[in-house]
Amino acid sequence: MKELDEANKRLKTFHDDHEREYKEEISKLDNAERDLLDRISKLNGLKDETAKRYGNEDASDDDIVNINAGGTIVDVKRGTLCQLKGTRLEALFSGRWEKKLQKDSSGR
């Protein structure tokens, strides 16, 4: 019986230590998540500020964008160009950089 009691004590100690380490890791992950969400919020604020300064705040996915692609004029919806979020194409045509894009003599 004594051996069983000692084994139960060791098992409880191991379980308690494991539970404590688990809670510490969860706490670290929660802190890291809060930091990331804060960084995302700051980046979104900067993105909005940039859009106000260099872009078209009223840009819509339904806008028709005229592109002069090597002399060929292409009309395409802004939403089509911006389907893949986080890409260079989306950044260029999202409207955030509208005032900075190179235009031809016809404004395309």
C-alpha cells in the first residue's frame, strides 16, 4: 500500500507540474497573440493613413480600372485585381496608392 501511495504522490506531482507548465505556455501564447493583434491594428491604421494621403478613399471593388498594358487598353473591375489579398497586385490597385501610380497621357 505504501508503494501505491508513493506512486500516486509522484503521479500527482508530475501532473501538477505539467499543468503549471501548460498554464504558463498558454499565458505566453495569450501575450504573444495580444502583441500580434496590437501590431496588426497599428499596421491597419498606417494602411488607412497611407490610403488617405496617397489614395482614393472611395475606391470600391465595383470600380472599373483602365490599364494601359503595353499599348493595349484593358478595362477590369478593381475587385478582380484585388482578389488575392496581400499581393503586390492587390496593393497597387486597392486604391491606397491611386495618386502615386504612373499614368499615361490619357490618365490610365
